[in-house]
Amino acid sequence: MRNPYPITKSLLALAVVGVSLSACKDDDNEPTPRATVSFEKSTVSAGEGSGVLTVNIVLDRAATEDLTVSYTLAGTAIDKLTAASSGAAADYEIIGDHGEVDIKKGETSGGIEIQIVSDGTYEGNETIDITLDDVDVDNVDIAEDNTTKVTILDDEDEGDVVQISFDEPSIVTSEDARDLSVLLTLSKAAPEKLTLSYTLAGNALDSMKAFDNDASRFTDYYVVNGEDGKIVIEKGATTAKIDLHIYSDFFLENDETIEISLTSNSVAAQVAPAPAKIQLNQEDGRAILLFWNAEAGVDMDLLLWAADPGEDLGPFVASAFPDTEGAESIIIPDALDISDADFGLSFIYYSGTVDDLGFSVVHVTFADGDFLEDDVAFDATYTLDNINNTWDQQSGQIPFIAQTFYKTDGAYVDISNITVAEDGSRRPSLKALPAKIRDRSDRLKTTLRSYKR
């Protein structure tokens, strides 16, 4: 039987072509395979004198379109753009677009060209950390391992490192020195702008620690030219200094110490490992010492009054430490440079249960780290009626002046005996006294303010 639908050669050929065309049409609907971009090597190294270094970025298949890969820079080496804004010396420069690498359609790689800078200064090996962080097309992924580390090998000798040391690692001075410069010397001119960090130690109280501990009135010194614990040495400098301002005060203290330790923030500089040690000696002056029986559980305070000669005395400074072990003291520093003045003293029975409290007051000269043999001592006794635990001006009670003395032609004279108030150790509020008393002794106050600065 004949086939009613004969297939001719031409129809068969057409059928084959149709199948082929159908297959091609189906392929066009399939998604384009995704590519992955990564670094050719996870680590690269080059010497400072090696010139231009190329760090290759590769695709695991040819790019189907032009694409741009973005990257970020980190590490210890400093690129030229960062150096321009910070004033530091550059270690390398990116050639071409900073932070971008182009890969053309059909290509499988692109390169980051890095110009390595040889600066003639020993810095130790430095690193550039490069991280791939974005691609501007949808069909390319960033590999999970998306970083590479470039190590720049220093080609200078370690002997080129600048050595920074204290000109005087041990200094002895006094509270009345006021201003003290701690000199730093460099073994050679600073090859770049250097930053040193410093820390303070010792039992002398610096201004920042005093402020943090709400003890500003006990500050012994502050660093004048150090901000945030840092000292900057400009490029080309061969010396630097740390300036301290020393405070005089009215507290009789043991000799104190300041220790300054340095660390360098640049491998181009090394600092002395040992701190500079400063001994801060108690300055000379006239000391007033108040003693009582510490075992009695008593706390006493000492208040100094002052005025120009012939004027009414006004409260000036107090030694009122809580729970003291039977002693309070005040020193009138020679640095005040006052030849004539009137003074008064209050000996305040602040707390305790002793009805017959015996105490002693000693006036003596302190000079060259010791007491002279010109001491004059006085004894007295308080009863419980003399207790005054609200003696500050804010409470409306100020103490009774129990003793007076004078400074005439530079000598302390006419120390009176101690007078014990019959009605307790109290006086009316200073605020209630006449204006003449509240505004007294302008010349002395001006001198004292100048001294305390």
C-alpha cells in the first residue's frame, strides 16, 4: 500500500532544519552562566625599590560584558591620597583609577598597578591589605576569599631608625620651679612628622587625674603642650620637649615624683624604654603644724586667715583632711614673696567625743627639705563645747581666730598664745559681715592669685 503522506528528501531536509532551528531557539532562553572574580594570589611581596607592582584580579570565565570591580585599601603602608591629607610620607601610589579595576568583555583579568615609593627611611616591612567589595554587573560574584596582602619589604638598614631619648632621664626640682621643660633628643633629624604617645605615673597628681577624681585643688602639675597624651615632632627636627607647669600649694607634703613614659607611633623612630623620672621637692616656707591625740578618734581642721597689714583678717586656705592621723599642716611658701602681712589661725575641733582635748601647734621654718631649729610650740585644750562641724561659709558658720602672727620685713613675728573661745569655736556668717571686711586686702589677694597661677 502506498503511503498517502510521502516524505520527500526536500521535506525531510526541511524537517531536520526545523529541529535545528527549534533547538537554537531553546538555547537562547537559557540564563548566562555566572562568573566569579578573585585575586590571582592571596599574598604578594615587593621591595621598596621594585618600581611598579601589578596585583592581578581574575575571572573564572571570560567576561560577557565590560565590568568594573571596586576595592578598598587598608594595612600599615600609607597610600599617596591618605598621605596628602594627613601630612605623613607616602609608601605607595595607585596608578589609574583609585579603588576600581576595569575588565573588558571577553577578558579574564585586570590589574591594580601600585607604584612603590622608596623613601630612604627605615620603617620595617609594611603591608597593603586589598579587599574586593563590589562589581557593577549582575552576573559576576565576588569570591569568598576576596582579600590579598601585599608586603612592602624595607630596603633600608635598621640602623637608620631615629633614636629618641630623654636629655636628662633624672631631674630634681622644686614646687616653686613653676615651669619645667623635659627635653627629648633625636639621633638624627626626624625623617617625617613623628607622633609620640606619653603616659604619666608617680605619686604627684597631674591635672587630668585630679579632675577625674574631683580633686582639682590638689593638682601638682599639668602637661602644657601635650594633647590627648601625644607629643608631635615635626619633620627635620632634632629635639623636642614636654613642657610641665608645676603648681605651688599650701600643703606640706613629702617629696613627690613624676614619671613620663614614651611610645612611638612610627616604626621610623624608637624611644627610650625607661621613663624620665622627676623628683618634685617640697618648696621652702613657713609651716604651721597642728597635732592632737590620734587614738582619741578626733578629727581637727586647720584654717589660715590673711590680710594686708592693719586690715581685717579673712579666711584664706584650710587643711581639712578627713580621718587624719592626728595632724594637719599648712605652709606659707616663700615663693609668695610677701614681706609684710597679717595672719590668723583657727584650730577647729571638727568631730570626736573627748571633753578635754589637748592639742599642740608648732610654727617652724621649712627649708632645703627639712625643718629648721627655730620652732615655736603652743599647747591648748578644747572641750566638747568647742566642736564645730559646720564651719564652712555655706553653712553660715566660720571658726574663731585662736591665734595671730605677722610677717614684717620678711620675718614671722609676734606669735600670740592660743585663745580658746568660751562660747565655742564659732563666729557669725562671713556673708553677714560688713562689706569692708568681705572686700578686704586687695593687694594681698592679687598677689596670692598671681602666685596660684
